[in-house]
Amino acid sequence: MKKLKNAILILLAIIILISFLFILTGCKISAETYENGVSVEVDEATKGTFENILTWIEERLSRVFKTSNE
């Protein structure tokens, strides 16, 4: 039970930190839901920043899980 609680707390902390990362960099993301799907857009002014954040997240995840792109 304690391990599950710790895992939930870690997941919550990661979500909060990622959301602060987006807020502090000034990225504007808009999402719309439809009957059959979801549409997510990034405005042109922050598109490069958003892509840099995604690249940063992918690099960190690959380090944690030791994945390779080869």
C-alpha cells in the first residue's frame, strides 16, 4: 500500500513539474474534444519552444529507461 502511495505521489509531482515547465516557458497549448477524437494545437509563436520541451522530455526519458535511437 505504501509503494502505491509513493508511486502516485511521484506521478503527481512529475505532472505538476511538467505543467510548471510549460507555464514558465510561455507555451500556449489549446485542446478541443470532438465526438471521435481530440485536437491539440500550439500557436506559431511558441511552436519552437514547445518542440524544444518535447525534445528535452524525450531525452530525459531515454536516459531514465536507457533507450537508444539506433
